[in-house]
Amino acid sequence: MKSTKNRFNTGAIVTIKETGETVTILKWQYVKNMKRFSYIVKEHPGTFYFEEELEDSL
């Protein structure tokens, strides 16, 4: 069984892989039927990102 531990926490500074933009995690939740985490970022509150679309900021 896959672990349900999220990679990023609220307040974490991450980079959106596609754009290279540095953003701050505002909220996260586990999407049970998709078995993955989604994240809402402070800079784009109307958009959600999945964990694989984000990476740790350097």
C-alpha cells in the first residue's frame, strides 16, 4: 500500500515545474479517489496543483 504522507506542508516554498515560478503552499488535501495530494498555492488560489507538478525550491 502506498504511503499517504504528503510531500509539502502549508507554508512551504516550492517551484511549479512547468513555469519555474516560486510559490508558497496555502493549503493541501488528499484526493481519495485519485489517491494523490492536491495543493493550492498562495499566488494562484483559484488553481490546484498535484504533487508531481511541484518541486522543492532551492
